[in-house]
Amino acid sequence: MAADYSLAVELRGVVKRYGEILAVDGIDLNIKPGEIFGLLGPNGSGKSTTMKMLLGLVTPDSGSVNVLGINVEENPVKVKQLLGYVPESARLYEFLTGIEYLDFVGDVYGMSTEDKKSRIDEYLKALQLEGRERDIISSYSEGMKQKIALISAFLHRPKLLILDEPLSGLDPRSARIVKDFLHELKAQGVTTIMSTHVLEIAEALCDRIGIMYHGKLLALGTMTELRQMAKLPSSGLEDIFLKLTGTGDVRAIVEELLK
Amino acid sequence: MNWKNVGRLIRVDTKSGRLLRGRRLTRFRESRLYTYVLYGGALFIGIAVGALVGASYHTIAAMDTKLTQTELNFFFVLPTLVLIYSLVFTIFQQIQRSGAKFSTQAAYWLPITWEEHTLASMVANLFGLLLASIVFIGSAVITFSLFTGQVALAISAVLAMCVAALTASAITEIIRVLQTRFTGAVYKSTGRAAIWVRFATTLLFFLVFYVLYFYVVSGSGGTTIVQGVSFGQQVLWYVPFVWLGLTLYSFTKGLLLQGLAFLVLSFLFIYALYYIAVLLNGRFGLYEPPAITVSSGVYAPRKGVLSKLGFSPPEAALMRKDLKAFTRRRELMVIFIIPIIICIAPIIESHGVTGHSAVFTFALVFLFPASFMASMAGSFMIGEEGQAVWRVYSSPISAGSLVKAKYFFVVFFPILIMAITGAIGFIVFHPSLRAVFVGLFESLLLIFTLGAVSLSDGIRGADFNEVPRPRMVDQVWSLLNLIICLVVGLAILSPFFPYVLGVGRSIAGLYQAALLSAVVAMIFAAIFYRLALGNAKELLTKAEM
């Protein structure tokens, strides 16, 4: 296991192109162990591609990606063993039951039988899925599917969590549990990288925030640092985001819609 | 009834139908030219076939006056035949669409009435290959009639064919809604056994319709049906399906009142079907089958037999997951149906054969169902992951483990099927023990080799799109896979060609042929397994979701 690392994530000059489209344009990024990092940006700004590169699912055209001290390109399986991932709108195996799915995930990560059982039981209880865990997933609501996807990311005690819109579809109680749980994991040294379009969540949860736009890391820092960058000392993340990404002029659009 | 709404819905449903036939959703572009090429091509081929048959018929008819009645019968049975054909075809289309409810669900929350929705669905069912085949038959029949001087009858028959197709579509609409409601009720009543009830009933449903489909499209089955319908139409006048044919018959024979009665009855019948379909759609159209609860009691994970066989936990987990996929997902059950049909067909065709033919048919039954299953299952194995493939991509599963787990699965089911079809072949054809051993040996070689070939192709051509239906393998790769499997299969069996042709006779030669066949199989299996590993590595590092 890679126990000896000073940075949980280290991106150096990472570039990724899809044909003519420059999805990620020379990103440098360091994320410390135990940090909750928010990766924000408009649709198509390169967030998902960056996250996939951390997982070894997309190979960068140039630059290097190190996760938990391991070069992702050289050893993707070892990296995946240490990660927990929830993609945006996670599609699950709908022909399995909830418990079968979690059992499958536990086996894939090589968890012991006892550990798997106790942890699955705990999570099902905490996220109020008890009683439905033996129904096939195709009959679950979107929120229930999201809970299963989250449990499958937490199950094997990962060192790094990569969560794309993790609270999407969750009821308030479950969302609160997940938020508190992420804080507890932070205390245990688990790093979280999350992407969300709900800026209030990012503001409340994240230690640092990176704003991506057109494949570049436009701004990076704590909320205080971002306020200074945007020269909006008392504003929330929404105003900062809109100003930095140049998409703030929404008033005219709203007035047009009201006509 | 808002006819504009009906028109809009038909366009949506038709587009969905065209997507089902093979275009990638992300690359789909409307091309009127492309759409009409299908019908234009069918029209052109129909005219050519009609002219060819007409010219030949004209020559034969000049020598045989009895043919006039046969050609009249042919026109009379056309509507009934088209009705049967359309029914089977539209049912298959609905089965394909069953996994694609998301693509058409939007219609349910728009201000559209069930009358509009049902009518549009009935009409849209006809577009595509079904309409093209009706255009083909229609143009062939009208061209043919120019040679026999029965143009008016031919045009009437073509119009009746169109109405027959619409009748079939209405019946399919009714079956579709009832099937959803019925299966829901079954799941609810059978509790935990629902998953197996669904497996068995789906297999049976597929089997019946596939057998019917092959029977209709095969030459001998088609002829039997034409004869049967021709004789039976007069006797079974009270069955609504033959009323259109009887309308034609009555008008041609000058029985105007009878013809008019059957015509009115035909239209009343189709309206009644439409009305029932609307009622059922209104009642059960939005019905969601209840959830299937698979097990009860306390959850207790077990270490399965796969771990004891030396598979790593991720490999064993993948295999267990795939086993559940193939017994629970309707679109995957086809791999069980095709081998059964491949097994049944030669047994029926060769009833009572003995000697060399019996050994040859036994070899067909022993070798082909399982090998065909291996070549199908392999090509599906990666693509069946669908949009949930991110789970494989993001899990600590190496390319080696992925290929190993999938390959084991690809050969596992075919070996089971081989045992069953081999036993059936043995009981039916009583081959010698030597023939059984050679058959067993070659069947295993084919399964292991074609499994590796198709897995390699299936990884390369994996198609994870699930809307409008899970395709699992790209069409080009599916075709390529069939060709490669055919070539490799023939290469493996080639040492036995002298025996098939009746030239080889010696026992020593037989064992040499088996040995040579094994060497060929092992070389191909090793090459394609390595190719599969390479393809899997590429798949896992160029993961696109």
C-alpha cells in the first residue's frame, strides 16, 4: 500500500484533447491528505475528464497524474483499490438487488466476508434502505440508487473519494448524514474531491475550491482567497463563481424570459 | 382526436424504431433520403421479382390451365399471411423496445389522449422493415398481376394487406399492455420465485415466437401455411383474421353482398381491437410492475465455489454478477433460445434418417448449438455491462482478471448446453461411442476457441448504449465476429472434411484428424485470447462512458 505520500493528488501540466476539443488544458493541482476539495465549473469545463484521469480511466496526452503517491498511468489497478468513486447519475446493475450489488462491490475490492457484512448492514441502516435491500435495483427511486452508489464508494474504506454530484437526489436526512460522514472521514485522513453545481454545498463542505473553465483551472483557494481573487469580499460562492467564469450577466436573460 | 398529435407521435415512435435497427444514438441524423431508400429499394426489388416470377409463370401457365385457381388462391390468402407475418414481426419489435421505455415515456406526461397515443403506436409499428416488406410484396404482386391480367384483384389484395398489417399492430398493442399487467400480477403472486418464473416464461415466450417466425420465413413452413390458409379460410369463415381474405374471395366470385359483409366485419374488427387497445392503455398503460424481492432473511455473504477453484474475489464476483445478468435480463436470454432452435430444427428436418446421414445430423446437433452460443455470448460479454460499465472501469480489476472472468463465463454455459444437446442427439440418432467421443472433443475445441474469438471481438466492438435498447455489440463487429467464427470453426473442423464427404474411413485417420484439429484450435484460441487481453487493456485505459 502507498502509505508514504505527502500529497493525495498531484497533477503536473496535464493536457487532454478529444479531437479538436481541448478538454483539459495544462492543469497543475496539489491536494493534501484529509482535504475536502470542491471542483466546480460550468458544463463541459473539464471537471469530469479531470476526475476520470485521477481514476486512470482517461490517459492524459501529456503531464503526470499521481494519486496517493502512485503514478496512475503506471499502476491504475493499485490506485483504484484505494479510491471510492461515484459518477454523476451513476448507473447500477439494475438486475441485482441492492444487497447483491454491494456484495459484488465488496468482493471486487477484496473485502473479508465479516467486514463486508457488518459494513453493508451499517450503511443500509444509516441511509434507511433496510427492508428494500432485497428488491431488484430497477424498482428503486433515483435517490435510493444514489444511496447504493454512495455506499459502494464508502464500503472498502478508501483513502480518496471522488464524488461527482454526490448529494443529487438524496433526501435531506441522508444528505446531512453524507455531509457529516465526509467530515468524519476527513478527520481520519480521507481525502475527498467532489464536484457539484449546488454551490451552497461546496461552500459549506469544502476546505478548498477549484473553479475550472474551458479546461483551465481558473481559480483555486479557500473561500476567503476566492473572495479576494474576485474582489467580492462579502459575497457567497455563487457570485464569485459567476464573476470568475464571466457568466454573471444573467439579469438580462431573466428579464427576457419574463416578457 | 388531435390528428397533428398523432402525426407527431408517429414521427417520434418511427425514429425510435429506426434507432433500434442500428444507428448509434449520438450520431443519429435525420436523412429523408436514407429513410426512403429502404422503401424505394423494396419497391424496386419487388417490381423486379414480380416481373421475373410473372414472366416465368406466364410461360408455365400457357401449358397448364389448372394454375389459374392456384394464382387466385395466392391473392386470397395474402391478407391473412401478411396478418400473421406482421403479428410476429410487431411482437418482436415490441420485445426489442421493452428495454427502452425511457425513450418513449415523455409522451405520457404531455397533453396527449390515449386514443392518439394508441393510434400512433399502431401506425408507427408498421414503419421500417415491416412496411418495406409490405411494399416489396405489394409491388411484386401488382407487377405479377400485369402478366396474369388480374390488376384490380392485386390492388385490392395490396390494400387488404395494409389493413391486415394494421390489424396485427392493434393486436400487438393489446398483447403488449396485457403482458405488462400479467407479468406484474405474476411477480406479485409468486414472491421470491418471481425471478425464475420470469426466466422460464420469457424463455417460453421467445421460443414460441422464434419457432413461429422461422416457420413462417422458411420456405417449407411458408408453403405449408399458404396451403393451410388457402384450405382453411373457407372453413374458418367465423375467425376474424380471415375476413379480409374472404372479402377478396367473395368480390372476385361475384358474391357482392357476402363481400360487403366481410368488408364491414373486417373494419368493425379492427375498430374493436383499437377500442380495446385504447381501454387497456388507459387502464394499464402507466402500470409499473411491482419490485421483485429476490431473497429474505438475514444477509449472509458466502465464499462461493469459484473462490475454491482458484479465482480471485474480483473475478468470482464478476462471474456471479454475470450469471445473474444472464438469468434475469430478458435481452440476454436470447443466447439460450437460439441454441435450442438450432438443436430442434435439424432433429425435426431429419426425422427417421439413418447411417451416415444420422451421424452427420448428430454431429450438427452436438457441435453447433453450443459453439453458436459461445460465439454469441462472447460478443455480448463486455457490452452487456451497459452504462453500468463505469463500475468495472473504476474497480481494481486488471485486464487479465476481466478477460479471465468473462472467458470462463463464455465457455461455461455452452458446455452445459453441449451436454444437453449431446444427450438429445445420442438418444435420437444412436451414434457409435467413437462418434460421441469425437463429437465431444470437437465441440469442446469449438467452444473454447470460438469463445476466445468472440470475446476478443466483443471487447473491441463493445456497445454500451442502452437507449433505445441494449445492443451490446456494434453491428459491424457483430458481423465480423460471425465471419471470423465461421472461418475459425471451419479451420478447426477441416481435418474431418474427408469423413463428412465420405472419403475418409480409417480409424487411425480419425484420431489424426482429431489431433490436427486440436492443434489448430489451440493456436487460434491462444492468439485470440492474447488479442482479448490487449483489447481489454485498451478498453480499461480509454474508458469512455
